Amino acid sequence: YGVDAAVQMYLDSKGYSNVIVYCSGETPRNNFVTGAKVCSCAEAAKGLTGSAFHYVKDIQMAQDCDTALMIWDGKSKGTAENIRRIKELKKPYRIITED
């Protein structure tokens, strides 16, 4: 479940309620935030597989956000693509690394 689940559990433990969980399918793999809204990108992801399937939600999150926060191990191709996308959109961002 990784970082996504850990961040959601943290937000829930602190009582955050204004949270949106994005997913490429009908429902998210992880939703640990009580009362979180779900943004399903299933229609746009229909027929896609692999990274293209997951990028649909990533693109939507990038478009919707005011500021991006990415937790990156320096290896994830998906996070690297998100960093590129956010920079292209000229949105403010913060990257947290293992360093």
C-alpha cells in the first residue's frame, strides 16, 4: 500500500476531512480517510492498461491541484512523470525524498 496509504492514515489520524482520493478505477485501492471524497477517473481510463491507466488519475490530480506534494524514492517512474507534469503546468510543488 506504501506512501499513499501512509499519507491517508496520517491525514485521518489528524482529523482532516477535506480530502479527495483520486483513482483510475471505479473505487480507490486505498481509502483510509474517514469521509474522503472520491474522484474516479474510470471513464477516462477505460480500455487503458499499465502506466497509461494510472497516469489518467495523475493527470487529473495535477490539473486540479493548487500545489503538489510528491514523496519520491528517486526511482519511481510515475512520480518522476508527475514532477515533469507539475513543472510543465508551472504549479508550485514540494518533493520529499529519503535524504
